[in-house]
Amino acid sequence: MPENEGGQPPLHEPHVEKASRWLPSLVWLIPLLAALIGAGLVVKSFIDRGPTVTVSFRSGDGLEPGKTKVKFKDVDIGLVRSISLSRDLSKVLVTIDMRKEASRFTAIDTRYWVVRPRIGASGVSGLNTLLSGSYIGVDAGKSEETKDEFTGLEEAPQVAFDEKGSYYTLHGETLGSVDVGSPIFYRRIQVGQVAAYDLEPKGRGINMKVFVKSPYDQYVGKNTRWWHASGVDVRLDSNGFKVNTQSLAALLVGGIAFESMNGQKPAAAAPTGSEFPLAADQASALREPDGAPITTVLYFDQSLRGLSQGATVDFRGIVLGEVRSVGVEFDPVKKSFRMPVTVDMYPARLGRAFQKTIDEDQRNSAGPQVLERMVARGLRGQLRTGNLLTGQLYVALDFFPNAAPVKLDLSKETVELPTVPNSLDELQTQLASIARKLDKVPFDEIGVNLRDTLKSANVLIKQLDAQVVPEMKDTLGAARKTFSTADQILQKDSPVQSDLREALQQLTQTMQSLNALSDYLERHPESLLRGKGSKQDKLGEKK
């Protein structure tokens, strides 16, 4: 180091050496502080760490580890950590790290699903994912039990757990055009939606789970009727042409409607989970209960073209039932085909009195005898045309007193109801019979004979014209002259008339004299005896 005058070092150098000795200790403070901050973040992350769950999906489309978020009501509550395949390669396992405040999302009834753009019965959803990407939606369960493995839904649930309302189960024959999310209507107001559906255990119909929002669930009572409100109801009756539909949404995606039997608010609301039958239309739903149907089979020997499943079974204008099935059977005895038509009939539609009689007879084990007595009186089935334009047929039941007697076989499981041909078939049979008879007529021979007869008549007419007609003209001329002469003779001023008149007068006078003589002889018969006696004396004298 340079020295000042006198050989002494500068005064400030000792200060510089002291500062350089403390410089390394300040450098080590920076990484130490960073380590402390990192440790604090680790501890905070461990403290704020929530549960970890694994959700299985059919596909991992749109999901990315470290990017895909888990949201509840558009609030981030977790993040996808990893995605892997199950051992059997049938599912995708998604591991999710949840936040600390998301501990409620481990309840066993919690639902997870992937939110993607979808178009369904309830409308268009998930459009915001077109820019931000797919995310996992979640609906918190209410159960106290928890788990860390879940099966994800393929579609978003229609009803959240925190939404107020009531669930009901409907039993119908077919699903129709209804789907999950289809609307539920009450007086044309949308008050709920279809939550789920599945087949009945025996496959005879469907079970549909529906949700009605609060406060509209107060209008669902024990006597509430439900029906399909899908499509358009078109009617043509004496009041004109009517078109009825619930809404445009119901027309496009289907729907369900309900109403009480009397059209008023029920006295007590039906409890959640209640079960109701689902009718095909409003008219069927609001009709009086039909009760248990009676299944019978009718055999026809004619074409069933135009008769389809669901066709009407009519009794004098009353819809008594409907056709269940139409088929064909081969009769090995008669070596011919028969056309069986199975129908379901509802006796309750004939009135309460008839239903009461049926019920009493069934209690007395004599129910089939009622049908037997009706058949004995002439009850028969007949096919009739319901629409001349489309050729649709229906089954008509009526009494035919002149029908041939039939003995019912009540031992069969399905009773066979006798039938009669319809009027058109009878007319066709009669026309066929007339045609067969006409076919036997020898029209060729009749034509030949008629032609020969016409020739003979033509010859006869020529002869009459050549021979008889002139003679008839002469005869008519002579007769005219005779009548003219007779007319002249019979005129009033003719001599013949005068002589004839005088002769008639003399004849009249003679008759009058004879009448006077006859009267005298009747009054004096003795004069006649005297005359006879004198005449006899004179004859004796002569002898």
C-alpha cells in the first residue's frame, strides 16, 4: 500500500478493511431468507391443502393435468393433478386436488361431470367452454358419509341438491319423445323437468323420475293426473277443427303436463316420492279410472289390412278398449289360416252399474258367465271401416240377434269372442255369388237364338208389309163404308128409325094389354074355369 509522508499509512484504510470483513455475511442472508419464505409457502400449502379425490370417466376428452379446473357455481375449488387409465382400460381416472374449504365435496352422494358444449332437451349449455376449455362441474352431496372415489356422470344433472322442490315417479307404457331435461307443465307454465328414466324390471313399461320446483309442487295431489304433452293434438269434430299443443318446446323436445281431476288446487300436497300413472294424452288422463282390463281374442276370416295396434274397440259409439296385437295362425284341422286379434276391454267404461255387476259376479266366481250370457244374446265382434280415405279399420262390438249360436270355451286362459263378417264382406260375397250364377248363363247360345229370332221377325215383318197390310187397308175401307151406312140408317129422320119407333110403340101397347089381362085373371080365376068348362062341353057335343 502507498504510504504518506512520514511512512504512515492513510487514515481511511483501516475502515475499508473492516467493511470488507462483514460483506460475506450479508450475501448469505438472501438465500436464507428465500429458504424461509419457501418453507413458509410449503407449510401454508400443506395447511391449506384440501382432500384429494379420484373420479372415473368414460373418456378424458378435454381434460389436461395442471390446467383443468374443478368448479362449483363458477367458483374454482380444485385442480386436476393427473390423468391415468384404469387397469381394465375401460375408464379414465382423474385425480383432483381440492381446496381446504371443499371438504364437503367428499360426501358419498356428490356428483361430478365434465362440462362441455351440449345441445339437449333443456337447451344449449357449456358455451363458455369454447374459449376457456372444458372443466369439471360438481354438486355437493348432503350425506354425512364420505369417500374419495367417485364415478363421474356423462351429462350434467338437471336438478341440483340445493334446489327446492319435490320428486315424483311416473309409470307409463312408452317414453315417447320425452328425454332427460324435458319440461314439466302446469297450465302451460313450465314448473319442472324430467330428471331420469329407465325400464321397469319386467320391461313392460318405463319409470320416469320428474322434479317439480317449489312452490309449484303444492299443486300436485293424490288425484293429480299426468300425461304426455308432446307434439300436436289435432281434432276434427262437430265444433270444427282444433289444434292443441303445450308450447313450442314441447312440440320440439317433448314434455309432461299434470292437472288435478277437478281442476282445482288439491287440499293436501302429495309427498315427495309419490307414484302416478302416465297417460298418453290429456283425454285419457282425465277420464274416469278404467280398472283392470279383460283380454279377449277375436278370429277373423278376412283381410286385416288397415287394422293396427292401438285401434279402437267400439261398442255403439263408446270406446270400450283397444287392439293389443294383430297376427296370423294356421288351423291344422281346417287347413286354413285364421287372423287373431287380441284386444283389451275395460268394462268400467260401460258404467258403474255394469262394473258393479261384474265385480259381484267375480266374487261369486261367475264373471265369465256374464260374457257367456251376452254372447248367447248375440254379442259379436265385427270389423268396420273408420276412415274411408285412409282405409283404417276398428273392432265394433254389438248384438246381432240373428247370429248363429256359439258355445264359449271358458276353460281357455284367453276367452275367444265370436265374430261376424261386416256388411261390405257380405255384399262382396253376394256379388260373388251373383257373378258365379251369371257366369253359368249361356249368353252365347242366347245371342245366337236371339239373332235367329230377329231374322225370322224381320222376314215376318216383310211379309206383313207386303201381304197383310194391303188387305187390312181394303178391310178397313169396307168397314168404314159399313159404319157410314149404319150411321145413315140410325139417323133420327131416317125411315128405318120411324118404322122401328112405331114397332116399339105397338109392342109397348101389346105388353100393356097383356099386363092388364094378367091382372084380371088373377082377380077372377073363375072366368078361366068357365072358359075351360064351356070349351070341354063343346068338345063333348061334337063327339
